[in-house]
Amino acid sequence: MVNVDKRVIYGYGSKYPSSFFIINVDSKEEKLFKQRPEWENALRQLDLAPDSVHDVWLSFTKFKVDGYLQWRPK
């Protein structure tokens, strides 16, 4: 699951030991979290919504077919 908002990339998965992440594009800082509550708190401090993430594979399919991503308008 992933989203891009305010020049921040954030999301989670299950393939890595730290499955929750936040990447600040401007500062190039990457934060990894092992627990969802820690990740959610960090997102709220950045004024971002933890529940506004999108399925990566569905996003890829929509981009391939429609040419746009959910976090970028048509």
C-alpha cells in the first residue's frame, strides 16, 4: 500500500522486517516503523492521513490502462 502527498511517499507492505515507511522527498529522509501505531502517529504529525493509501498493484494497473495515478489528477 502506498501514497504520495506533500512531497512525502508513505505506505506499508509485508516483505521487509520494517513494513511501515515514510520517505521525505525534500530531505531524502527515510523512516521505518515496525508498528502501525508509530507510523500513524508520525503521519499525523506531518498532517497526512494514514488511511489514504492505495494498493500498489491496482495503482499500476490503473496507470497502465488509464495513464494516471490516484494521487495525481487526470
